[in-house]
Amino acid sequence: MNQPTEPGPAGEVHCSYENGVKILRLDHEARLNALSSHMLRSLAAEIKRTPIEPGVRGIVVTGTGRAFSSGEDLRETRSFVDAHGMDALSALFDDITEAVLTSTVPCVAAVNGMAIGGAAELTLCFDRRVGSTDTSYRFPESAMGFTISNASSILLPRLVGAATALDIILSGTTLDASTCQRIGLLDEVVEPDSLIKSCLAAIERWTPQGNTAHLHLPMLRPDLPTVHSAFAREADAARQAWTAGSMNAQISRFNS
């Protein structure tokens, strides 16, 4: 999927390697790693590139500083949508979800600190979510006049059950790490200084020499036709929210 380009990137996605694992670190620390269009494109590109990199056995995505990510960069949203349309914004997020779900290597989210909105949603497609004791999740879109994305309309109920997912989305409640683990949103909670180590250990456990993880991952992940249907429904809801003005009003309040 070709994405429009924007001048003046805000934030970066830094790449490093440890024990054959590619570590992608969101870095827009002054804005709690708010996800600009540049960062979203970069993250998708790095995930897609991984299968052709020799010796890479898995991916870990994490944030810089005290947050995983505060979600979509609302300072950019209005100008981006005015220039390219709401569907293009939805596609930036959806492209990451599809990249993870089609990756031939395990993908693990190392959720340090807060994960809010679109950032919380993009972790839902990962093969494992590991949090630290200071991790929190919040899905504030409904209360703010926004709508969910990243196929979270099917991925969140898959993890926590339909009733819990409905309450989480409609209430916008902040969930602490222990609650996230109890309901199945996080697979593991560790001390902050053990977060990356735990993610690396999971990938090492899953990818011994001669493994067939690349064959099992497509069978264990959500199927793409269902995910694509969710993308379409969510994109339609986002267009309706934008047209109704609820998103624009919230963006104006945020940027005032």
C-alpha cells in the first residue's frame, strides 16, 4: 500500500539488534512518543523489511522514556486529513497491523509505561504483549468523539472477551498493569528493567534452531480476510466521526 509522504518528520523509530532480535524503539519523547505519520510509516517499513534481513529471528517494539506511546499525534491530524483524507490516516495505522500479522517472525510488544488510543490498539495484533509494573492502557476514543482502528474491533474481543472489550472501549477507563494481565490484555508483567530481557527470552524460546515458527504463526494469528473487514468497518466509522465534527472539535480543544 503506497502512503502519502509528509515534509518535516516528527519523531523517529530507532532500530537496534540484540541476540538476533530486531528492537524498534519509538522516539518522540517530548510528546510521550505521540505517533506522527512519519513514525507510523517508518514502523511499518521496518517490520516489513525484517523477513529479508539474514539472521533476524523476531521483532520487539517499545517506547523511549516513560511511555510506550500517547497515541496519534493530534497536532498533525487535521492538516493530514485535510490534505489526504481520513482513509489515508486509517491506512497508516492499519498498515502496521497487517505488517505484524504477515511477518514471518514472532513480534512482541514491550509496553513500557502508558499506551493510549491508537498506540494501545496497534499492540493488539502482536504475538505477545509484555508490560512493566508501570504500564497502563487506555482506549479513550469513544469518549473523545474518535473511533477505534487497527482492527481492534475484532482483536480486543479476541483477547479479553466481547463484554470486557465493549466496556473498555465505551468507558475509556484507564487500566493498570495488573488489571491488563488479569483480563488478558497483557501476557506478562515484569519490573521495568526486565522488560526487554523478557521479550527477548520469549522470542528465543519460540525460535530454536530448525524451528517452524514461520509456518505456525499464520495459523495462530487472526485471518487476514476478517482483519480486512474490520479495517473497512473502522474506516467507515472514522469517516462518519470526522464528517460529524466530533473529532475536529476534540483536536481543536487539544491544540488550543
